Amino acid sequence: MRIVRYSRNEAIRYGIIDEKEVVELAGDPLFAGFETTGERIPLAEITLLAPSIPRSKIVCVGKNYRDHAAEMGGEAPGEPLLFLKPNTSVIGPDDAIVRPSQSQRTDYEGELAVVIGRVAKNVPADRALDYVFGYTIGNDVTARDLQKSDGQWSRAKGFDTFCPLGPIIETEFDLDGGARIVTRVNGEVRQDGPISDMVHSVPDIIAYASAAFTLLPGDVILTGTPAGIGEFGAGDVVEVEISGLGILRNTARNA
């Protein structure tokens, strides 16, 4: 199922995409299941929002593609390199990425995002996918100069608007189906790599993260970015596409 969170007539709702319509759900499917209201709404009449607003955190994995680790001047870590983004960094499709005045360089990082569906603590890798609600697209926006000057990543990765998510959550996404991450800036391809090139798999990441801290329904895991990271400026349109999940598009502006 393709799940969306959307606004219409100043109300926020959840729904299931059915061709060119949305079947309205009675509530947040993470907690209320898939009961519908019976109303069907044309896609043209809704505004898509970030499909998930994490209740507590966004867990990110650094240098999880060897080619990206190499372009950053190192090797992929032997274990997942975890860091967190605050939930206040989340924006949705077509929302503006705001380049902060503190930074002179903001970079895109297109990524596969995993939405957790159940409370997960000390989950073994062979059961980890049972805790996944679905998958969406993320952009781990980074103030690259601040990442280098700070020596740690919280501020550089955590500014408001630095975690675009969307446009949908696909509950039946095939991790082994050959999907690729393609990032474009103003239509020019900057990243293009298969998700199969991940060093640490989605089940292994969930197992590793849940051994450290409890994952809650709605929490998001960003699984890393392939090579080709780079800068974008005010007015640029950044698109991240993953086959089967659609296109996440955002335009940048200065603060």
C-alpha cells in the first residue's frame, strides 16, 4: 500500500493512494490501522505532507556506501556509524529547504528511509523487518562546512528543514528488487547508485540501533547515501528518486 499524509481544507489526514484518488483513513495507520472513512478524494485536491513525523528521533547511518566513504576520504566503518537528527528537521514534499546563515555550503544526500512500525528493542536481525511499517525517501541535508568545523554532526545535520521526507510510505517495498537512489539538482543527475550497495543492510541497522536505544513507531532510519554528494544553492531544485517510492522534490532558499 502507498500511504500518504496530507492536508485538505486545513485538516491533516492519512490515506491510501488508489490510482488518481486517495482513500481516506480514519486515523494514523501506525496506531489506528487501515480502517477507512469511505471518502475518496482526487489527488489534485490534496497537499502532500511528510508521510511520517517521528515521535522521538531520526536515526541516520553515516558512510554506509563504500563509494561515498571513499569520496569523504575514508573507508566504510565495520559497524553502522549512527547519529541522530531531531524531528524538528522534518519537512515534506515541495517544502523549502532553508540554507542557514551560519553555513556557506549545504549538501544533498539522497537516501532510503525506513519507518518503524512497532516498539523495537534488542531486535535480532532475522526478525528486524517485522518491525518495519514501510519505506520512503529521505534527504539528509548537511551543512558540510559546519560538519567539518564542529568535529561532530549534530548541528550540521540538525537544522530545521534538513530532513525532507516523502512523498509516500510504501508498505510493500522490495529491498531486493534492484531499486536505485537517483539525486538530481535542477534536473542534472548527481547521484545514481543501487540500494544493494549498502554496507550494512536494513535488518542489521535495525538490530544494531535497537540494541542501543528503543525505536518507537514512527521513528525513521536514514540508511546512508551513495557517492556523488555535492552542494546546492538558493533557488536550486533538489530531487531524490527511488524506483517504487516516487520522487521527493524540494526547492532551496536562503534563511
